Amino acid sequence: LILSVVVTIALAVAKKIWEAIDPKFQSITPSHKKWYVVANISKSFFLGCLAFSSKYWYGSYQSQVLDNFPLIELKRCMAMYIATDLVALYMVPKLPVSTILHHVTTTAVTLLVFGLNLKIKGLAGIFGFAKMGLLYGNISTISFLVNAYLALRVVYPKVMLVKILSFLSLATYIVSCSLIWSIHLMWIFGYWGHFDFSFYPVMYSVLLVFIVNDDIVLIKWLIRQNSPINEKDKVQ
């Protein structure tokens, strides 16, 4: 909660400063897109900090491979990951429905994790629900360039560096989603293959549909951005 307040203030300040020093940012229309830009830059920054942190990846290894969750560090990383998503829900106007569902779902999973003792071993029941949600977040940090591209292409659409960023964003996003989906399918079918339709695996699968749908929408859009015939932007 405290970090969300800090991010809210930081986004407002960043928007004011960017407007004052950059005519290209100042001229963005409609004006609500400015919030979209600063929110995506914020998320890219937070995810980038995690992606380049050896401590973060060591903690991820402990959590996902050894099933030994360092709770304090884990909660700090999750707070960083989710802060901009939560703030975007009330600060960024006209978000696509798929993005709203994505943000709501990730926020809900984060709150669930904060309320559980993940020192308990195994992936059964609600603990599997929470730990697989964490895995999704762990791997998705490597695609932090996507958020930078979503922001910068609005301000500097014809800059070559932004076009290169578009390709890198697509490549890292496909890699991260492929890893995430493969692991999740193995976990889910581990239950369904034994005809175990317990509440938590089923509920997690339903929530996963909203997140995966947003990922697919974004991948398709990034492919169009990197195609020879670049269609008109459809992500607002």
C-alpha cells in the first residue's frame, strides 16, 4: 500500500517534469495517453531492476526449484512487481478490458500470496495456486522491455532505437510466455491427467485465462508492429 502511494506521487511528478522538458511528450493526444506512457515506463523500470538483480534470481531459484521461499524478500519483490499495475487501474484512463482483467488478476494473486505461509512445502491446494502465480511473475520480468516499448513508441514513433526495441520486446515476450505456459500446462495437466478437478487448480486455470488472453493480444500486436506492413496501432 505504501509503495502504491509512492508510485502514484512519482507518476504525477514524472508526468509534470516530462511535459515541461519534452515537447514531443507534451504534444501527445489524447492527453490521457500521457498517463499510459508514464505508467509503462514505471513498470519497465521496476521489472528491469528485478531482472538485473542477482539477488532476485537467487531468491527465485530458492523458491521455485528448492521450494524454500524467503518470505521477506519475496514480498518486497512482489510489491515492486505489482505496484504499477495496481496504480494503473485508477490512474490510467481507458485501459483495454484485457489489460484491466490482467491487472486485477495479478493484484488478487499477490494479495493471496501475502496472506499465506509459503514455507509450507509442495504445490498442493491453495499453495500450488499461489506458488504458480509467483512463477508467472518471476519469469515475466525478463520481458521488461515490452513496457518500455509500449511507452516510447507513443512519444518517439519514428526513432530507430524504438523500432529496435520493438523487435527485442517481441523476442523476449515470446520466450518468457513460452516458458511460463509450458510449465503451467505441465502443472495443470498433472492434476487433470489424474482426473483431479480440485477447486484451486480449476480456479487458477480460470484466472489464468484472463492473463494469457492479455499476453496473446499483446504478442499479436507486437508481431504486427514488426511486420513489413505495419497496421495502425490498436493498443491504446
